[in-house]
Amino acid sequence: MTAIAYMTLSEWGQYGTAMVPQSARIQDWLGGEPYLFATASMKQFDDRASVDRSIVDHVAGPRTKRAVREIQQLDELLPQDEAFQQAITVLRPNEEKDCELVAELVHDGRLQKLFVMVHHEKYPIRVWLDAMGALNLHTGAAAKPVDPILRTAAETIQQEEYNGLKSGRGKDAVVQLVHAFAAHGHPADPEQWARAYFAVGGSFNHAATISNLVEEVRCGVRHRVKPAYREDIYDTVATRSDGKEGI
């Protein structure tokens, strides 16, 4: 199982006052050199004004054994059938393809230790990290585990994602479940629903769709959808969550 930790860029820098002690905290967690960093673009990394370069210089220092690769190179770089023994630091992943690759490497057990520098706390990768139980090195704690009943609801949505979630049966399922759960005290919170979906192995693409639909429900949008489940769907999901029976 991959050990995962992260820190947001603002937590690391704190307006230029905390980069040294926060970098030392990251160093301690990584376990020292050699360091392996993954950036979205080597072209941008080579720019003297690169934020990623600044992070590397602070965390690893100029005289340490370190290597920098592009995130998309990790698939070829890492062993296919075992966990890579060296800790990897992924720098500010944002593009969907990069986030999906990081998630795939974790789910496939190809990483032993992963640290992610998150560009902004609102980015999907931070939600995924919390869903994975990652340690926030700034706070020293991980987010609360996903509510089991929300996790089961996310599994239910997964069963309808074969034709996408933006329309048709997939959209019907998401909207009905969100309304049903809201009626039982689970607010229409886009992050909580996305985190639940990530927790069951959901993709960034579908998680973004879920977040958008939940946000629309929260804002009062009246979606034109067909019933995907019986009216007692909340009770049915709750029963399944308790492990008593399936839907």
C-alpha cells in the first residue's frame, strides 16, 4: 500500500516565510536522497522563474542526488509488477491526464511512497488525496474517512457510468441520489461527493461531472431527469452500506 502525503503551495510558502522549515518537513517524510521529482513540463521547469524549480531547490538542495522527470514519463520509468522503492514527489499536477496517471500508479501498487505538492487546495488532486487518506504534512493529520453510506452511493453511481454521467441514466442516478441524500441530512456538497467517488476508484473525469451536478443541485437547478431508482433509494443504500443486502 502506498504511503501518501501532500502539502499545498500556500502552506509550503506562506508568503515566503516558511519554505525552509516546510521543506525540511518534506525532506524528513521523504527519507532523504536520492530524490525523484515529477513535473508536468520540463520546458516550464527549465525556466528560471519556475515554481517547480524553486520547490526542488528548497526540498532537495543543489548538491544532493536528484532527478527530475515529466509526470507522463513515470509510467515507463516505474516497474510494472512491483512498488518502486524510491520516494517520488509529484509537483503541482493539474491536467486530467497527469492526475489520472498518479491515481493509476497508486491503485496498481506501483508506488511505495508518494508526496504531492498541490498548487491550490481547490484543485481536484487535493480532493483525491484526501479520499486516499493522504497525510497533510502541514497539519500533521489526514482528512476524516469518507462516510460509508456516501461511499456506497458512489459505488451505485459507478454502476451507471458506462455511458457517462453528463446525461441519460448516469445523470439521472447522480441527481436522484444527491436529492435523496440531502433529504436525509447529507448536504449537496460537491467536494464530499467527489471525494466519495474517488474513494471507490472513480476517475477525475467523472468526478468533475459529479461535482458540477451536485453544485447545480445546491444552487437550486431543477434538472430534467427520469427516476433511476425507487423512492426509498436512500434506505436501500443505507442497508447495503451496513452489509445486509445489495441494491
